[in-house]
Amino acid sequence: MSNDREKNKPLGQHRLRRIRQEGMSTLYSSHQLTEQNVVLDCGWGRLIFGNTFEKPEDLIAVMRDERPDQRDIAFYVRDPHVVLAHAPQEYFLDPSHTYRLDLPVYRPARQRKTTYHIRRLSTQADADAINVILAERGMVTVPPEFFWRHRDAGTVTMLVAEDASSGDILGAVMGIDHSKAFDDPDKGSSLWCLAVSPSAPHAGLGESLVRRLAEQFKARGASYMDLSVLHDNEQAISLYEKLGFRRVNVFAVKRKNQINEKLFVGEQSENELNPYARIIVNEALRRGIHVEVTDAANGFFRLSHGGRSVRCRESLTDLTSAVAMSICDDKRMTRNVVEAAGVRVPEQLEYTDEASLADFLQKHDALVVKPARGEQGKGIAVGLSKADEVLDAIERARLVCEDVLLEECYQGHDLRLVIIDDKLVAAALRLPARVIGDGRSSVAALIEKQSRRRAAATGGESTIPMDAETERCVALAGYDIDAIPPAGVEIMVRKTANLHTGGTIVDVTEEVHPQLVHAAIKAAKAIDIPVTGIDFMVKDHRKPDYIFIEANERPGLANHEPQPTAERFIDLLFPRSMPASARQELRKPGQ
């Protein structure tokens, strides 16, 4: 009788059932799993294999054990809508796509990069470097001992990208072998935690890390490698599709927590802010401080808490006086004020005529040309030794400000010290933009690629201008802008180290010499400014020698993560919002 009923069912119901069965079988194993309720510690949180849970209630119970400082992901959830129905106030559907690389048909790259190497994590220093990159990318960091415990385990594989010349770690990726995690009958694997340093000079680092991980899993006999990527990350999706990944209907569920907040609260007005304003606003919101964005495009907002209200433009606030701002605005005035306080400054001349220029150039081997007013490195040329070069640079500087300054060129590195409330919060070497040849691309193409990566890493704030100054710097390196440099050749394409002209940043807060800190605080006190970025030229940041360059009244706090620049900024504005333990620490003698 039952067979007769089956035959009499409408054709549509048979088709619907078949579609459901076939659709699910392509994504989740039809074999009997040997393990149930599988959870894997990944350092940044737990990867919860949702396909090993029979009951939604069990999955929810496990997710409730999430640690406050970590981010758990329930992946391969069979019926996410059912899970969410059990606790909609606690969990949300991750707005990410899942992409799958079918490893049996994957073809490795024909050529290996020679300017960097992909290898397994092998030292404690590797683990520390990975965490720096994760923090720079706003990702959850991993306890270094976790990396060390799992370096030979096989279930968790950690690969790093190492610069062939310097040995610096430039990127990392984590891979999970599902067969080792829970004896997966489908022999799957997955990619997590892909991160590349925003200051990495090489193209293709992310692609190389993905490829090498895929090759390792393919060699182990894995059938596929999955990854999860935010639906609007077009640049990453384009890379994955180029490598042969295809989108599959696999879903992830996450818990509503502070780390995931931006994924489930929807579009907020503060999301329109640039990174320098957003880092402050996010810290204010975390402390329960009211935020009113008044002009997102230009970085203006108002913070209110406990009867106090402060207007801000990024890190510039009502607390900075008009006098202090005018001192920073005019480089002549800045120099006079800090020199009177005993800060060492370079010899300077305001350009008036070619005769005075000739005398000044004869006195110094090389000059810096800069507009008397201006910011973000606009109109500045460095290392000029010929009169015609200086005159050309003066004309370009006059496009920014009619008054132009000449300074002796002090050879060294650009050091930025962020001073908040007369205390050092961060110190970083700012390195000029550079590209590294790959033997195939022209200098112009390398600059375009590097500029695109810098823009993506900084929310559009850092790009390399294709202008006369860039062409001059390329020519100084012995290349034409359309020339194809050999693989591995490094070319400095700007002399200034400003972030807005493609410069990169290396944190040296823990290494900077105390005399440099003292001089920077002295300069800030002389200007009488509560928040500032003091720029020195130094031979070595671990030694006391320096020359003062300028003071910035609106330093970019987002450039110095993971140093707590935003935290100390909000402490200054709203001391009562500080955690009680921090306030007690400040009350101790000598603080």
C-alpha cells in the first residue's frame, strides 16, 4: 500500500525531495560520522563543526561557552534558521560567503616567488610577528603558546611568508585538516586567519599563502579546501575566484558579541568615517560614550559623557587651543617655539632669491624643500643637491603654500612619536614608499599595485602619487618609470615617509631611546598641545641623536595599532570612563 501512495504522489513532490537530498549531499557528508559535537580550539576562538551536531540545542549550549576575548565560529551548520530560532537574541547568521577549492583538479602555480618564501611557523619570533600582523588588521590575536603547541600537530597548520632579504614575517595563514580534527569521511580542509602586513612591499603574498596551503592539503589527500569571506570583500573574492574557488551554500553562525558587532548591527553613521576618526569612535562606543557624527566625510563628531561634551575632528579636539594649532600649522613658528625649549632643529632658510639659495646649497650637501604651511607630505621634496632640482621643487611647493622653506637635509629615518597628555603612547619608524621588482612588471605597474594594496589596507588613506616627485625618485634609483627592474631589486619611489604618499609604519614603541621620548614631550609641552605627533629624523631610534622635523596637531591614531592610542585619547577626554583599575594605577605615587 505504501508503495502505491509513493507512486501516486505528485511529480513535483518527488522532484523537490530529490533536489533537497542531492543539494545537501554535495555539501555535507552522507556517511555516518564517527565523532559527534566536534569543537576545535584555533587560538583566536573555537571552530565548531556544525555538521557533527544532531540537535540545535547542543550546538547552542556549546556556543555559550565562548570566551569574552575570542570569537567562535559554528561552521557547516545544516539548518542555521532552526539554530537561530532557538536563540535569536544571542546569535546571528554570519554575512559571509563560503568558497570551495576542489583540490583534485587544482593546479599549482608554475613559478615560485623568489623575493619571499612560504614556510611553516618554526619559532616563537614567528608567533609574535603573526600577532603583530593580526592586530594591524584588526583581527583577534592568538596566544603565542598556542602556535608553539600546534607547530607539529598536523590538525592545525600555520604558514608564514618570510621576506627573502630581511627575514621579516609579512603574512600568515592557518589551515585546518578536517580528517585529523574528527576523521572527516569527506576528507575536507579549511583555510582561516589569512592576513598580510599592510606594510608588505611584495605583490601576491596572499595568493602565495593560499596556494601553498592548498598544495599541502592536496598532498595529504584532502578533497577540498573551504574558506569564509565577507560578502562585500570584493578584492578577496576576486582572488579566490581567480584561483578556482567556487561558491557553495555553507553557512556559519556566530554569537552576538563586541568583536562581531559590526556584522550584526547593520550600517551605522560611524561606518562612513575614515579610519582615523573611526578608531576613536569605536573606543568611545565601547565605553558607553555617546557619539554624534556631524560630518562623516571630513571626520567630525561629538563625544558626550557625564555632562561633558567634546567636539573632535579625528584626534583634533576642543582641548587643542587655536594658538597651539597655529604654531603647528606654520613650520617656521613650530621651529622657533621648540628651538627655544631646547629641542634640536635643522638650519632653515625661507626662500627669497636664487642668490641666497646658492649660498645655502653651498653650505649643505643636500636640502629639503617644503611649503611653510601644509600637511600629509604635500609639496615636500627631500635630498636635493642641485640648484635646478631645488628650483623645480620650490615651484611645486608653491602650489601648496606661497611661502617656501629650505632646510638642511639630515640623513636618517623618519620617527613619529605620539604624545598624549604629555606621555608617549606610540613610536613608529615611517618608511618611504618602495617597490620590489618581479622581473615582469614596469616600475609604473609595480607602483600601481603597491598603491592599490596600501589603499586597501588603510581605507583609502595611503596611496603613492604618480607625480613629478615620484618620477624624480625613480630616476635617482637609475630607472625610467616604464622600465622593468629585475626580480628582487628594491626601488625607493618617494623620499618622504608620509602615510598619505604611500609610506609604511614599523612600531618601535618598546625600543625608542628615552632621550628621544624626553625631547618629544619637551616639544609638546612647549607648543602646549594635549595630543600631537612629533616627527624626528634619526639615524637609529635606539640612540639619542635626532633632529626635529615638525609637530602634527592631528596625528593619525589608527596608524599605530596595536598600541593603545585610541584608549589613551579617550582617557584624556573622559577620565571617568577609564576602568577603575586604570584610575587606581594613575593615583600611585610617581604616576
